[in-house]
Amino acid sequence: MLSRVADSVYWMSRYVERAENVARFIAVNLQLLLDNPGGEAEQWAPLINTTGDHEDFARRYGEATREAALHFLVMDPENPNSIFSCVCSARENARTVREIISSEMWLQLNKFYLTIKSAPKNLTQTDVLQEFFTEIKQSSHLFTGITDATMTHGEAWHFCRLGRKLERADKTSRILDVKYYLLLRSSGDVGTPFDDIQWAAVLRSASAFEMYRKWHGRISPRGVVDFLVLNREFPRAIQYCLANARDSLHAISGTPYGTYRNGPEKLIGQLCSDLSFASVDEIISHGLHEYLDELQTRINSVSAGIFETFFAFKAQQPQKRSARPLVQSQ
Amino acid sequence: MWFDNYEVGNFFDEMFSKEGSARPSARPLARAIASLPPGELENRQRAAERALLQMGITFNVYGEEAGVEKIFPFDLLPRIVPATEWSLIERGLKQRIHALNLFIDDLYHEQRILKDGVVPREIIFSAKSYREQCVGWNPPRGIWCHITGTDLVRHSDGQIYVLEDNLRCPSGVSYVLENRQILKQLFPQLFSTSRIRPVSDYTQKLRDMLEYLAPEGTTSPRVVLLTPGIYNSAYFEHSFLARQMGIELVEGRDLVVEDECVLMRTTKGFERVDVIYRRLDDDFLDPRCFRADSLLGVPGLMQACKAGNVALANAPGTGVADDKVVYAYVPRIIKYYLGEDILLPNVPTYICAEEKDREYVLEHLDELVVKAANESGGYGMLVGPHSTKEQREEFASRVKANPRNYIAQPTLSLSRVPTLIGDRIEGRHVDLRPYILYGRDIFVMPGGLTRVALKKGSLVVNSSQGGGSKDTWVLADSPQVNMTDSSGVEIGLTDTPQPKHNKGSAPPTGAGVKATSTQSAKETQEPSC
């Protein structure tokens, strides 16, 4: 397929996934704020930090108030990673590949876009927000489901899945990281019932609470990290996502498993293999935040490699937005 | 009740005769609409608009913020063309395209028509769209104008005239196909009884035609559609056609020319392209051959084309026959090449380059429509009766400064079609653009884009200036007695639906009575597309 088309399909699904995960991000913070018996002041700076866009935020907004943070993450058209911008970008990419995706996919994405466009510009009330985020998650799920059910599972579909799974792996690691930033603030809570409540909120924001219960039963930091990083069957777990991404990469190039023919295949193969042999205790003793940080850097290298291998145009003028978010999410 | 206060006025109405009775071909439609309860047409109109917006059937408006899309306004009441009339249109268009193709080929070869003095040399050599680069070149199969969208209008005299030949990159066919999709959902019963000729095989015919152009010896030719990109006003259509034909939609930056062959960049390397349906004007096609500042085209494309390694549709250089001054000579062009009289007449046209005509035009600016030779989309036009003194003076000085660039025509009183305006039906002016494909033979799509000027009294149907579109129903043959209503009563403008007609026409079984109500319930459903 055309390089430009592969690029657009990949970013289309990546942006949809990103919009969903930004909603999840904020949802976890809202949950954590609700379970706040101490009545502490609301913490929004940690959230901005985990997205990696804190410099842009500080420059344009200054202090991280509730209103500022929510506007920046949800509806700010100047923040390329706000939910609004992600959905617009997804749709813009889809518009350039309408002959590749199914009409049903386009219809759903266009509806998604019209929903976001007609949303009030200053959402701050928790109940309204929760409902709004639920709608975003559902729109994204619907899009993913329609993609799987109506598109031939050929090369274009694999590029869709590749984008989606890399994005999800990255964002699950960031959702875990939100908790890390909050721990910094209140390390006295570690091991208390309040801490458990916070970990449960993290699980819920990754739609993982019920599945976790079936697996580990009791909530413990160790268990949550194990589940969200190393589980091979839970669809939002990092290991699961990266294994899927690797499979799609091999399906695209036709290279047998265990070998590699290009940069990103090598990188993702190594990454998957490291995760396969990692243990949760090692991760925690290494330092969870440091471990996640390194993981994000490696996922970014895979993305950069995909760009170089499949999308980059030889000896041509620099191309559109595709390269930018890679830099931003570092 | 819908047509109770409908006025035909001093116009030719496509649906009703002067006396106010429905024309035979339009009777089933008139009857169906008359039977709808108040509010029903608005409901269906809204459902159609929602479907269009959700499907993203939109166009970009130039001059507004990039990426701004609007739905192409759509009116749910179709325009009907009876079979006998269509057969004349079809023959007329085939004749016209046949002659124009011979004309273009002649211009880039022997130029017999110029030597014989039928068309003045200076008209051709001063045409912006005449391409010296094409002189001596033979396009595949000798075809230049593969895809044409000819604009037709009907005057109050009842005659259909050709208004314009769009031979470059005519757009709008996607709306024809989508409008039909929507109408089938809005009026399913009418489709089962009215013998409306289908249009949906257009994309198959288009693909067949394009494949026919592939270089000799290509077994399964790769056909692509070249678009200027998503900010082009017709991008939706480019994407739609590529999807319907199952071909790649490419931008200039996807293509590269190597050793006089066109290749496209794919995730698995470069692949050869055999035929390009280009929706890019000649000017932008190849910066090495035409405009050097074009970033949309492909450097070296013309060379590959001339080497016979790739086919372009339409062929570069075709636009010369699209010049509005050349248009004035088409009746003579047809006579010259085919020895026939023109079947579908031109609108009488004054050529400002000719002194006598120019004098007449300058004296009658308030009655005429003046058009610049190389503009389209309703731009660069003076509609005399609707103009101000200042506008007329400005046009007079423009015509004097560059007479070659202007033609003038009498202001036509375009025919009207009933159109839903708010909650009532009023007449609005329309034109008609059928699409013609020239491949193995010449094919005229049985239908076309009916454009409607939605503003009261307006004659400008262009989408960029407040125009909308309608579905066009070409009937397969003369209307038969309506199968569900055998009463044979003519429904006129003042007729209100008589409940007893329904009862009277119901088959004796009880199920038949129900059938009527089920069908109308079905009709009110929203389109699910």
C-alpha cells in the first residue's frame, strides 16, 4: 500500500486511542480527588507532568488549576494532544484514506468528531465530565470494534492495530505513572487502606479492576504493577499490547518471528523479550517510575523506526504532522 | 395540499404544465407527494441532511478557514426527464463529444479546421488552455476527452440548450450517486413503480474506460486517481470515486517518475502505475512541463505520458475545447467534422472578438449574461438584468480592453422544478449536468447532476454561490398506468388527495388495505446509510 496511506491509517487509529486514553488519564485523577478524606488541595500538576506536555502548559497557562488543566487536556485546540485535537487529527487522517477504510469506520469517526465538536467548551464539573469521558471511551471502542469487524485484516488493518497498540502500551504506562506522582506527594499513605483505594482507582481507569480481581484477588501495588505491565492476556496490559504490535509488524513485513529484517522489528522483539523475562519485583526494586520512563523511551524508538522504515519519503520535502507527536510524547 | 398554492409562473416548469396539471412522466411523483401528511416532507428532508452530514458528503469552500466543510445543499424533490426527451439529449451529447474529440486531435496535429478558416487561429492560439506541449502527441486510443460533464439548460421556450462544455475535470458525479442512494431510501415505492434508470454502474463504466487506456500489453493495469489533496473543494468526490472503483487515491507526492515510467511509493517499495485519472488541472500536472511552482504535480509526468508509459484522463491539452469562446464555434465544429447539424443547440452566443457582436453586447449589457472565457464556478460573470450600473461599466471596460476573453448570451429564463423551501413547495431554477465517458464507445450516464438555485429568483446554480442539488430521474420509457392507483385520475395543482382513491384502488383482500399504510410507514424511516 501507499506509504502515505499507511502513515495516515496508523495515525488515525493512534489518535483515536490517544483521545480515549487522555480521557482515562483525567478520569483516574478525578477518582483520586474524590477519595480525598484529608480535604487536600486538588493536585493537577502531576497529571500535566505525566502527559509530557508540561512545558507547553506552563508557557500558556502558568499555574495548574483545575480549570486550566481540564481545558488544556480536553478542549484546547492548540494542544495537539488534547482530546479535541486528537479526534480532529484522527478524522483528518481518515479523510485522506477514506478509500481504504470502510464506510462504517468513517461514519463512526465522523460521529465521534461531531460529538466532540458540539461539546461545551468549558467542562469542569465532575459529573458532566465523567459522562463525557464515558462517551469518549465508548466512541473509541466502537471505532475499534467496527475496524475489526468491517475492514479486511490485511496490511492496512495491521497498520491500524500497530498504531493503536503502541499508543495503548505507552498510555497504560503513563496511567501507572500518575499514581507515582501522587505517591511523591503523600508517601506517608503507602500501605494504608487509602493507598489501596488509590490503586483501585488506577485499575478502574484502565478498565482493569474486575479483571484484576479475578487474577490477583487482593489489591496490592505489586499485583497492580504485575497486572498492568506484565499480564499477557489483559488487553490494556503493556506486555499484551506490545506482543500484538510485534505480531502486526511481522505480518506487514512477512518476517518470521524471532528474526528481524528492519529496525523497528529488532527493537520491539528485544522489548517483548525483556518483558517476557522480567519479574515484578525487579521492576519495583529498579524503581517503577524509572522503569516506565525507560519503557516509554523504547516504545518511542519503535515508533520512530516505523516512520523511517515504512512512511518516510526519500529526498522529499518534510511531510505533515506525522513525525511531530513522536517528539512530543518523549 | 402540498401543491395547492404552487405557481408555475412565466417559466417552464419541469413537473407541471402551464395549465397546472402534472406532466405525464411526473404524475406518480405528484400523486405520492400530494398524499403525504403535513410536515412529512420536512422530516424526510431533515433525515436526508443528517445522513449527508454523517456520511461526510461535504465540499470545502475556498476563501474560508482551511478544512471548513459544508454539506452540499440537497433538495429531496427530484427532477424527472421523460424517456423520449432523454434519447434526444443522449444522441446530442454523443454527437458533440465525438466532434470535440476530433477537433482537439486536429488542433494538435494538422489544424485543418484553422487552415480552412472555420475557427479563427487567434482564438485558439490565445486560449490559455491551448498547450503547445501537446502538439504532435497522440494520446492512447486517440481519445482526449474521456470524461465530460456538459451543462444543459432549458429555456422558457421549452428547448434544451447546451450551456457549457466541461472537458477538464468536471466534478459533481459523486453527488449524483449519493443523491440517488438517499432518494431510494426516502421514496422506495416510487422506485419500484416508476421505471427510473439506474446510475450506480457509472463507477464500473469509469473503471472499464480507464483500464482501456492502459499501455498495450499491460495485463492487469494499475489505475490510480490523482488528487490535489484534502483541501481541494472536490476532495470528497475524489476519495468517493477511488473507493467505488477500488483504485488507489494518490497525491503528487506519492508518485515519482523514473526512466519515463510512473511509480508510486508503497510500504514495500516502488510500484508501476499505468493509468492516471487526474483531478488536477494541466497547469499543476508537471512542474517541468507546465507551471514550475506547482507542488501538487509529478516532475517528469508529461515525459512519461508522451513516451506512452502512462495514460492520463483527461488528456493534457483537452481544455482548449472548454474555452468559452471556442464554445461559440461548436455548431460549426460539428458540421465541419461530422457533416451533421447540431442536435442539441448552443445558447445563441455573441463573440466579443467580432466587432459587430461586440457593439451589440456593449449596447445591451443590461439584458445579456457576459462570461469570461477562462473562468468557471460562476466567477467572472455579469448577469445583466441583475447588475448595477457600476458593474456594467466595469464589464464594459473589461470587454473593450480584452475582447477575446469575453462572450455574451441572452439571459435565459431557466426552467424550474418544485423545491422544498421551508415548509412549502416553490419553483426554483435548475440546470442539468450529465456525465459522458469516452472509451471503447461513448457512454452517457442516464441521469446527471441537477443543480438548483435555492435563492428565490436566482439563476446561479453553482454550489459555491448558494446552489444545491437534486436527484435526476431519467425514465426508461413512457409512464405506465400506476400499478397501485388504477383510478387514472389526473392529479393537478388544485387536486387534494381523495381518500376514496386509496380505498377504491385497494385489492379486495384485507391485506391490500394494510399494504398501503405499511408502505408509507416504511417511507418515513430514516436512511440508515
